[in-house]
Amino acid sequence: GEGLPGGGEGAAGRGEGALAEAEIVIRRPDGSRCQVISNARPLFDSKGVLVGAVDAMIEVTQTRHAVAARLQRVEVLERALDTSRLALWDLDIPEARIQFSEGWSQMLGGAWLRTATGLVVFAALVPEEDRDRLIAAMTVANNSADASFSIDQRVRRNDGEEIWIQCEGKVVERDD
């Protein structure tokens, strides 16, 4: 490795002593605390004796608080969806795929889990007379400034029973 002042050489140059990243809490002089990611490396002299260390730290306090707040909001929304018997869906038109929240599989009589399927498979769950209205409503939404729709339609559950649902959608991204 490169020589250091006093004849030492860095551990990274010799491939020894590097510590893995560690997240630690530091107390500031004002008594407040902050979270940092620390990546310390020891420094050795030419005889292999530890003479110091180099440490790079990145403060992540705000990031950790933001992540915790977001996780809490997600948990509240998931509880709201669960208790309200709602299901969310996301349609990717170019890929012809539709993703559903956990409530969808439960609504159809299945377990509480996220699902994704092809658009053709989803369309097969909708009776033909409702399918035509659904496609028409989605097409109008895709081509209008309002970009939203709402219709009542039927879907076929896993046990074959048809149930009525209110389907609402809004275009959130378009190819320009």
C-alpha cells in the first residue's frame, strides 16, 4: 500500500483489518443523538502495529426517521384496506399485467396475499356483458383529460359465484 506519514501503511492496502459498515448512534455535544453509518479501517505501521484508524461517517438520522414514518403510514393504510374490504390494482398496459393488493384475493375467496396476473386471465373473471363496459370505461379514461372512471361490474369468485364490485380507476402515467 501507499506509505503513510511516519512510515505506516493503510490496512486497506494490505487487505487486513477492514471493518464492515456499522450503524451507530452518536451523542452530540448538545446532548442530542444522531444515527450514522460508520466505515472504519485500522492503520498499521510497517511492523504491523496498530497506529490509528481512518473512519468515514454518513449521518442517516433523517433518512431513518423518514423510513420509519413511511412504514408506519403503510401499516395504517394496510389496516384501512383490510377493514374496509377494498382492493387496489395497478394495470400495466404495455406488459398486459395487472397487480392486485391482498384484498383482491380475499374478495375472490382466497388467502390474504398480493397477486399479479395477465390481463387476459383477469378479463376472464368478468362476465362478457360487464367486460365490454369495463373496457369501454377504461378506454374513455385513457383518452380523456379527466383520466378516471367508475363502474359497477361483476367478477367470478374462486368458487364460481359472481359478486358485484365497484371498480374505479385513474390513469396515472401515459406514454407521450
